[in-house]
Amino acid sequence: MSTHKPGGPPGRKRVQVSFVIRDEVEKCHRSGINSLQYDPQQQRLFSAGRDSIIRIWNTKNSKDPYVQSMEHHTDWVNDVVLCCGGKNLISASSDTTVKVWNAHKGFCMSTLRTHKDYVKALAYAKDREQVASAGFDRAIFLWDVNTLTALTASNNTVTTSSLTGNKDSIYSLAMNSSGTVLVSGSTEKILRVWDPRSCGKLMKLKGHTDNIKALVLSRDGTQCLSGSSDGTIKLWSIGQQQCITTLTCHQDGVWALQAPDSFNYVISGGRDRRVFITDLKQTDRQVLACEDKYSVLKVVANPDQQSMWVATTDSTIKNWTLPVKDGNLVVEEPVAEGSSPKALYEAPEQEIKGGPAIIEYNVLNDKRYVLTKDTEDCVCLYDVLRAKKVETLGSIDFQQEVTERSKKRVYVPNWFNVDLKTGMLTIHLCQEENDCFSAWVSAREAGFSQFESPDSVDQKVNYGSLLLQALLEHWWRPNGEDEVDGANGDIQSGHHGGNEFFQVPAHTPLIFSEVGGRTLYRLLVKDAGGETEGLLLNETVPQWVVDKNLPKFIKIPFFLQPHPSSGIKSVKKERLIANDFIQIRKVAEHVLEKVLNADVPAQNGPNGSSGSGADLGAACHSDPSTPPEARVELLCNDQLLDPNMDLRTVKYYIWKSSSDLVLHYRPIK
């Protein structure tokens, strides 16, 4: 037995901050649908998405079936079960949690964090109101649903039984209505059978040659159906501990199975995009009901056995007629052995459209904008800093657009990671790999110069610091403490969160999780100011975010030499050092002022001489009001440098060497 507090913080590890760039309301699934449940009382369909969202559909309204989204998971939702007569929903996710929902109102009631890895499957014993969960940690946990639905913030301790002994990741579970038999399927290629009442092992059933992806038990627990990646469906006798028959109608992996309580036929679907219905009393009686363009992930029949809902990898859900009359399969012409069957129905009765998923991305040189391509070949441009899509470019050549937008040579350090697992753009910020505080840029280059006074020195901003301030705008310093401005290190008394330049959309999901591990907390940016949320954030926000210890500017050492074409005698090689984002025009200013001893405009700094080349000032343009870049040129590897280019860009794109950078100068006569 294990006792667990769902809300209790696990052992603290390195924590990253993530957020999802998305629309305020995401009405369509992206990246595929893993599970379906139908509520006949409400005539509502529940679908679990790889985009981390559970959606509710009103099947009576074919024009606009969307009811609402149930959002709390942060990774694929792999399975859902309706329980308590449709009042509650249990969900299992790759974020390692099992969640309990109010199905009618669509909100998360509690989170169970007992699993240590992806939770892939659920099973439900209707008569006992018991749910089993299993996944990649090889453990099976049994939950009393009435206990789960009674959890509150102050009373959230759950005692659960566990079934141990699995040797591989579990992908499928089934339990009969009375909760007397439970079966698990895994990459071990065998079925393990258990008695949930005693948590005892009953038997192992061998016969499949690949992962077992789908299971169905008969109501009395005497028979079991299994679908495998080996392309077969097997019917097992639990009492005889053996396979009764093997169905080979599919040409590839079988991923979905469903059978009615009567257990007289089975609906099957899978990778070959086909849905078959097979009579279990006479297995040669079989119908190919429909064939899709995409692989079938889940099938659920309406309780009246008139139709079935089929979910596919393209995120669309289709309702097909079920060739069943009075509970029995209707087969007009059995498929002749060796012949290719023809689909009984060509078009579905109803269709709930899915949305496109992002499948490709390119972070542009400025390390701020990300170009994406989705499953409909639509190319879009996203601004990571403002957490929003800024342009839809349509169906254009993605690689060509990347090439065009990469022509502007600018180097900014990597400061975030991109994740496309949910079909949407998820951005990860952490302090280790791609340190989120590594990107210092000019405020002018970032387009924030409108906030500066005309005579101010070019301000530098830190992308990561600004973004974290925007994401946690409603939470920063809830007790009225002074806030440190990450852009320049000044303490601003009474400044509560945010930054002076921009905000992010209030609906942006904000996620705190262990690096490469489990989620600690998820909320929307706009909710961070709530009392409960604020307290949870106080416990969850990692110290590196609170401290905001911005790294010192990176320095680049370099040498300045007269260019051979300048006619100036080579002077002693002097090693200089400057911040890596200093622009070439500043170096030109230094050459004029310190090396060539020429006058420079007053606002650019005082005149001075370094002693070397002091007699060469006359070689420069005589008018000191002319900008430095019009009076002296700088070159690297014989390439003329753009005055707007900074030292790190020169080193990365032109110098291309780990040795100290060498720049050459020549006066413009």
C-alpha cells in the first residue's frame, strides 16, 4: 500500500519554466487523439488529445459541436474514462499524472502524482467504481473513485493498492465491470492477468510477437481480446489460460479495440487505417466498415450500437454507421479468403474536424522569431518574446523562407529550447543548457528604442529577464517588495512585475517542471495574481528566476591593425577587449578618437589620443560632425563590415575562428 498527497511537492530538482504560444480558445485537436468516451445521457463525446487538452463535444449539434476544453495536463493525454454515471472523468497523461475532473462543469478536481513516468492506460470497473492506471513505470495502481471525487485541498491524502511484477512499460489495461479480473499488456509481448481484489497474480498469456496496444475483457472476466503491433487480434480464454483464436484482418498494428457487453462482436482499428467489425461467435463473419486516410487511434461505439466514433492521427473524429442490428453484426457478403475487402461505408455520418499541428520549426538568427510549418503546409512566424503568432505566411516553401530570413547576419546566443510534442509551440527556459539569461541585445535592435529618450546611451536588454518578468507580471513581489529591473540592475521601488516594454497574452499557459521530468505546476499567466496561485507559485518558482542573477556581459578580445591598403604603417599590436554586443560603429569611433587622434562628435565621447598614429588624423574626413562610419572603414578577413554589426556577429559569421579576433581599419579619404 502507498499513501500519497496529490498536491505535495516531490523532491526538488532543477526546475525549468515553459509556456505555450497558442490561441486563447483552442477548439480543435492537434497532433492526434488518444482516447474517446461517450456519455449517452448528455449525448456528449469526450476526446483526449496529444495537444494536452481534453475536449467536450455536443454530438447533437453537428454544425458547431464544441462545448469546452478541459485543460490542466501539460503533455499528451493518453486515456480517459467516464465514471459515476458520467459525472466524473479520470485522465492519464505523459506528464506522469492522473487527474480527476468534474465532467459536467469541466474543471480539474484533483491531481494524483503517484506514477513516476508516463501514464499510458486506464481501466474502469463500473460496478465497483474502481479505476486502474498504468504506464512506463511498470506499476499498476488501483483507485477508489468515490475516494478520489471526495478529495479537497485540505483532505487530499489517497491510499492506493499497487500491482507489481511487470517487467516492461505498460501500454494497455482492461478490467471487467465487477472488478474481479484485470489484464495488462506491454512491450513484454505477454498478457499479465491479476485479481484486483487481492492484488494477486493469476497468470501470464503468451502468443503475441510485439507490443500489446489494446485490451478488452468480457463482462464476466472469462474472455479477453488483445490487439498488438504484430498486426493480430487474439481472443483468449482466461479459464483455459490459452488463445482460442487469432484474427488477421489487419495489415499492420492493431491500436484500438471495443466490444459490447454482450461480447458477440469486436470493433478494431489501427495503423492500416481500417476499421473492421468481426463476429466473435463465427470469426469468419467480418465486415470492413470504413477506411480512413490516417491511422486509427481509438474507437468507441454509441451505447445504442447504431454508430461508432473513430479518432485518427490527423485529429479528426468521425461518426460512422455501425453494421449492427438488434445487437448482432450484419454481414451481407462475407469476405472471400485472399481477396481484398471493400469498405461498407464511403462517408461518415458526422465529422468533428481537427486542426493542423506544427511539425517543423526554425529559430531565426535573431533568436527571437521562430518560423514554423504545420501539417497543412502553412508557414507562420512567431515572436517568442511576446509569446504570440505575428504573421501567417500561408502555403509557401518553408526552406526557401528560412534561407531568405537568414540572410540578415546577426548573432545572438541561444537562450531557449523549442518543443513541438503537443503540435503547438512550447518554449522551455532554464539556467543550464541554453541559459535563458545569455541573450543581451540592444534595445534599439529589439525595437524598443521608442521607449528611450533621444539623448540616452543605447540601452541593453536581456531577453530572458524581460520574458520572465512578463510571464510572471501578476505574481512578482506580491508583498510589495522592491523589484530589481533586469535590464539595468536598478532598484525600482514599488514596481510590481512586468517590464517596461511589452506584455504577453493573458491566456498563455505557464508551466513549471523538473528539467526532463514531471510537471510541478501549471496555470495561465492571468491567474498568477490569485491568492491560491500566488502561494503555490511562492513554493514552485525556482530560485534562479526569483534571484535573476543576470550574467555579466560577455567580453570579446580583439586586435586592431591598419589595413594594408590604408598606407598606414603597422603599429604595435594592441590587444583590446569589449562587450560582445558593441557595434562596429563604436569601434570606428574608438579608431578615430584613440588611434587616429581625430575629432568625433561630442555626444559620442571625449576626444583623446593613444600616442600611436597621432599624426594620421589629417587622413580622415575633416568634419567632426560626420558620423565615424563615414570617416573610417573596418574590415575583417578583408570583408567590409556593416557599422550596425556587433562584435559577436563578426566573430561568428566572418572571423569563424577560436583565436582572438583581428579587425583592420582604413580612413575614408
